[in-house]
Amino acid sequence: MFVLLGMNLAVLVFASAATLTTFALDNGLMRTPPMGWLAWERYRCDIDCEHDPKNCISENLFIDMADRLFEDGWKELGYVYVNIDDCWSLKTRDKQGRLQPDPKRFPGGIRKLSRYMHDRGLKLGIYGDMGNYTCMGYPGTPLDKIAVDAQTFADWEVDMFKFDGCYSNATDQEQGYPLMSKALNATGRPIGYSCSWPAYQGGLPPKVNYTQLGQLCNLWRNYGDIQDSWDSVLSIIDWVFENQDVLTPAAGPGRWNDPDMLIVGNFGLSKDQSRTQMALWAIMAAPLFMSTDLRVISGEARSILQNKMIIGINQDVLGFQGRRILKEKSGIEVFWRPLSNNASALVFFSRRTDMPYRYKTSLSKLNYTADSYKVTDVFTGKTDILKDSTDFVVSVNPTGVVMWYISAAGKLRFHHLSRDGKLHGPAYAAKENAIPPVFL
Ligand code: GLA
């Protein structure tokens, strides 16, 4: 009926733990996946401030987004980075050979923005490209400019740097990505380092060396750019989980696979598809960079992006990237991520396009063996105690998910058992087994 794709749980956890202890970029940053806002997917290279001053790539846009993060509860949930992408600079360097922001669109310079962020407990990210030009044709950072550009970003007090790879070749990249890592470290300023290198090399070994990447970068794009469509989200999900044996060991505290931005809040996804993106980005331990207009975001999209349990799962301190453990003929797929405190997350995803599908299984069929568990549906908040052997049914909407946070069930409290031996009152010790505070 179904095929178990996962390895034995114990083997898997052991294997991941072994790789976790080995290598990570030694800048102490991003021990959990970074969270914030990134301009590209929603705003692209819109520099037409004359006609659309509210939505063009300019100081005002980043200030507006910072205000929203600060005032609308995003910051407290961990969304702290405000990241500039392509098209921020002038087409020429200054007399000293440094990159310079377009003074019309960034009149206060990048330093004004970093100050603005820091005053509010936020962080600023910026973008560059390892080749002669950025993808949109702005000045790149070829090998001989790496040191000066790293220093410029540090002088501007930037906190994160995305290094793209357009207009560079494999040989340049082999030198440039490590050189930039060293150059950023040499500035003495902690700057999170996002590398697009693997995405330009097909994302897989032998061309991509994930051990090396983990030593150089805090996160890296492995695959193509996300677009505002379900097709795009699904193609990323499929690629990541088809290659999970290569990708999951690469991730861990300080080093993350980046399946690209969250497009929740935009135009291309239904409510169910938005939940699917959020749920599976949490399973993947993915960086959570929203790319949407936070000034006008709907309540529905906001509640998905601000779901505390999903964020807690995404940010779990163990930093294990989850896996697809089942692919059913019915079109249901099951994903699993081990979490700290003997907890875990499960996602039931439906590829179907007909109607909600009633999927029947049991925890023991999904590799759970510890008798009974407390299960919380992260979207409805409903909880239940489930024995591993008990069959249950979840109803999964087309292109949607059901997501569970699973922790050990409490021991029976004997004072709740009356003399007749039947249960009276709660069957588990709620406090002992409470969901970690981050979820409350
Ligand atoms: C590439 C990157 C995108 C974005 C654009 C900017 O396509 O993958 O994320 O940065 O360049 O031009």
C-alpha cells in the first residue's frame, strides 16, 4: 500500500548528529534559520520611483517594511532581517572604487538604513554578485573587488550579505565564495553570509561540496528562483525532497539550505497552498524570508506567517532538516522533522486536485514506537493523545497540509483514576508535557 522512504529513526538522528558536530562557519551567526523580509520576489528591480514611489526599490520601502516588522508583532516572532536585493546601487563605482547606493533612491545612504534597523532591534542585509555584473546589470564584485566591498558593507554596519553568481564562471566561484567568506570575517563585523554558489552549479555533488559550503556560508541557495505561483513552490518542494539524502546532512546550526523566499501574502497561492509553503519551509529548517507588502497583508496570510508553533518548529535548536518519509499512491506525502525535547513535527500533504482526502494511518506506521503521544494540530490548536498503534484519519485539502507537533504524552496521573479504575479528569500531566514556551 505504501512505501516507507525514511531510514530507521535512530540511524537517521545519529547520522545527522554526527555531521552536525563537524563543520560550521565559525562566525557564531544564525544558529537557527534566519528570519526576516527580502525585497526580491515581490519588488524585483522596480526603480521607477517617479511613478510608484511607495513600491520602488528605495530607502522608503525598507523603512516602511522595518516599521511594519517593528510595530505589527513580526519582530518578536523572530523576523528581524530587512534585506535589500539587486538594483540598489549606481551603475558605476565611486572614485575610490567602492560600490555606491543610488543617491536619488537612497538619499541617506545605506548607513542611514542600518542605523534605522539597529535602533529598532532589526538587522539590515544587502546584496552583491560574484561576477562582473549583478543579475540585473549593476556592478558586480569580481575577485579583485572582494576585499573592498566586504569592508564597505562592514563600514555601513550591514548584518547580512547575499552573494549572487550571475556573470561568473565555475572557476571564479571556486575562488570568490571562499575569499568573500574570509574577507567578511576579516572586517571583524559579524555578517551573515548567504551564498548562491550551489544554485549556479546545479545544487548537487560532485559539483557542489556541501561540507565546504557549511564551513564558508551561513546559508545557500541550491535551486532556481521562486516565483509567485504554486507551480514554482511545488517544483522547489519536489527538488528538495528528491535530493534530501544530499541536502539534509548539509544543514545544521549556522548552515542552512535556502529554498528561497516565502511568497505567502502575494497573489499566486491559495490559503491551503500558503499553509503548505509555511509548513514545509518549517520541516526543511529553511530561512524564513517573507517577500510581500507588509503594509497591506491580509489577516489570513499574516496568521499563517505568524503561526507560533510553526515558527517554533522552524527555529528548533537542534537544527535538523526534516525529510519526506512517505509517498503514497493516493497522492498523500508525509514529512517528518525531529525536534528537541523528544518532540517532532509531521506534515501530511496532498498532491490531489479533487477534494479533501481522508488519509488513514497510525503513528506506528510512521515509525513512532513510544506507545502514546500528545499531538497538536498547529493550525487549529486542537490536541489529542494518540497511542502509536491507534489508527487515525486526517482530512487533507487539495494542495494543502495537515501539520502536527508531536510530543511525548504525559504519564497517567494516578490520582485521576478513581477506585473503579476509570479515568476522571485529564489523562496526562499537562504541565510536565507542556509544549515548550515558544509555542504559548
Ligand atoms: C538572481 C537571484 C535572485 C535575485 C536576482 C536579482 O536571480 O537568484 O534571488 O537576487 O538574481 O537580480
